[in-house]
Amino acid sequence: MTNYVIYCDESCYDPSGIHRFMGIGGLKVPRSTKKDLSRALSLLMRQLELRAEVKWSKVSTKRYEAYRSLIDFFFAQPMLSFRVLIVEQPKIRMHLHDDDSELAFYKFYYEMLEKWLRAGEGYLILLDYKSNRGAERYTTLKTYLQNYLGAKARISDLTIIDSKQTPLAQLCDLLTGAATAEANGITAGSAKDALCRHIARKAGLTTLDASTALSESKLNIFKMDLR
């Protein structure tokens, strides 16, 4: 059994409707390489003088070259893979989710993860901390994912972490934010626009604002059709 750690994050989750699209992303790494990759990424961040938490919201002209180096790190590491689900929030039919936006949110989390989980593998799933009204949200998500896998694979745990202390979680934030921002629209010529175009080029894509094939394992984008 191959064991994986999946770092998860979301971007632009907004039931009020200010942001049209939200993104839910996951960065997957084999447990056997997690420690070494975390150390390598931490060292790179120090070399780039990125002392504060890395986040998509902090992408700027001043930080562009440093953040571009983090993207290059992701593409240079064959053991790292990323998947993001993009959801058009105004089209979510809340009556299908008991008129509960938080319940809908975790259902979409399930959608992002379940296509990624495979028989014969084990998973530790780590979500960035989010304050929930329902205390059972994480437990329910784990239960549904384990039911999907059955006895063929195992989720050892699904829990929350503090991304400030976790470089690979910060890399997940950066990639999730980029794909979500591309869907929502970015100011042409800005540092964020340039970084999105750099990510697309590295992935062999023309844009991040389109679904890739499910078989695309390095950088997988699923723009959900809620019609």
C-alpha cells in the first residue's frame, strides 16, 4: 500500500456572492518523501527571504520572482501533484443541500477528493483550519470518503492543520488561489496574471481557466458544470 498525504485549501469561498467562483484544491505527496520535500521547500523559502506565510493574496510585483521560484519547485518535483475543483457559486442550488451553504461546501470538498483516491492506497488528509458551524463536518467528510473507498483503501485521518507552520500547505494555497483567480478574472499585466500564465506554461496549458483531462496527474483542473 502506497501512503499519501493530501494538503487541502480553498479560495474565494463566499456564500454572499462577491466572488463568482470558488476553488477547492489539494496537493498530494507520498508520505515517504513528505519530510524531505518539506525541508527542501522550507530551505528554498529561506533562501528567497520569504519569512512570512506564503499565500496567493500576497503575490505582488515585489514578490513575483520568489513566488515564481516556488512554482518552479512544484513542477521540478515529480512526487508532487495538484488537483483543484472550481465551482460557480451563484449556480449552486442550495435546496439540494438543505439550504446549508456549509454543507454544500463540504460536498464539493468530497467531489474534489473522491476522484483522486484509489484502491490499494492509504491517505492522511490535512485541511487548513476553518471555523465551521457544524462541529461534525470533518468527521462526516472522512466517513463519506471512507465509505466511497470501502475496504480497498484507508483514510488514516482527516484533520486540520495550521498552514503557517506547513510549507507544503502554503504551496497548495498558492496553486489553489491561482486557478481560482484565473476563473474570477485577473487584471491583465499584473503580477498575479503573470504568475498564472507561468503556471499554465509549465503545465503545458494555454490557460488555467479550463478543465484538464482527469488523467492529467501533475496539475489537474476540474471546472464543475452545475447546469
